[in-house]
Amino acid sequence: MTETERLIAMLKSLLKKRGFTYRLIGKELGLSEQTVKRMFSKEVFTLGRLVRLASLLGMSLAELTDQASHATPSIRSLTVAQEKDLVAEPTLLLVAVCVLNNWLPAEITGNYKLTKAECVKHLLKLDRLSLITLLPGDRVRLNVARDFEWLPNGPIQHFFRKKEKDDFLTSNFAEPGENLYFIFGLLTPPAKLRLQVQLKKLRDEFAELHRESMSAPFDQRSSACLMVAQRKWEPKRFADMRRK
């Protein structure tokens, strides 16, 4: 998909979500409904019309273009072998996590002990893994879908569970913006199903907030980590006291 195709696809998607029909768009642009249909089907737009369509969404053309550049690609997960490659080289994994969070190469080298050459070397590896496309001028375009996820129980998840989970939980979660809730109860199967639906909604909302925040200046963003878990469980000390 070309950059133009990505832009038009994003434009169509956002207009549809906001309830804009071809007739309404034509009314706003002073065009017939048929002309608008033809314009979208042939994907032929003047610059002025693109600007006006973006304004209908409350966006500038630059904001629309930026959003389109992060929204298309089709890769939803890596293979086990690809994830193993990332885990085997911590610096490569670091660069991967940074670019997935929309860091520029200069921001990576400015915050971590990497030279520009080392950073570019890792970006080239990520390009070969198809996570990104490395463009001229060391610009990066993500090739992952909006719903991209690491493999369930795959090498990346195992890495963070075994090596980073305890570090994450050592905090007392008392700083502003930090929270820790641990809740235990007895639920019926329908109640558990409802809870699973709500947890998925929370995960999706986090992903959406992450996507929205990508367009903000780098110095206005900071890390936010969310750990969500649900399972049938009883503390071992309690289980040891159960009657056989």
C-alpha cells in the first residue's frame, strides 16, 4: 500500500466513523454526491479538497497524514523465531520497543548508550524482521497493525515474565498516576465471562490511548505500563489447609 493509498484509507475510515456520508461531504464541499463518490473511488483529490476534508474531522492535513502513516500495516504478530531473535539481543529488543512507541532514532541515542551507527544497525535488523521500513534519512515507518501483539506465551512474554515482572512489582505504587489493585472473590461462570469482556475493553482502551499519544511531542510523553491478569487461584497457604 502506497502512502497515498494509506492516506485515503485513513480519510475514508475517519469520515465513516464520524457519520459523514457522501451526500454530507458533497454538501460541505459544494459538490454533488456522485462527484464525491467518483473522487473516492478513483482516489483523485486536489490538495485543497484534502485540506477541507481534514478540517471536517477537526484535523490539519499534517495530522491526518501522520495518523495514516501509523495506522495501516498488516503485521499482527511475529513468528517464534523472530521473537527469539529479539530476545537474544537485549539492545535490539530495546530499539524495537522504542520504535514501536514512536521514538525517533535521535531520541533513542539521546536517551540510551547507543551511537548513531549502532542504532542504525539495529534498525536495519528490524527492517529485515519486517517490523519497520527504514526510509532515507534514517526515518522509520512502522509495519505493524494497530492490533499488533507479541505472541501469547511466546519468547517476548516469557522474557518479561521471568526477568522483568518482579522488577515491575517491587514498587509500592504510591507515586502520582500509579495504581495497584489486588482483588479476590468468588464469581459465577457468567460473572467471569463479563469480567473477561471488561478486561479486554480496558486493554483495547489502553492501546487506543497509546496510539493517540504517539502524535504528541516526545517530551510530553512518558512510559505507562499496565499489567492485567485474571485466573482461578488460591494462595498456597490457604490451599495447604484444605481438607483432602
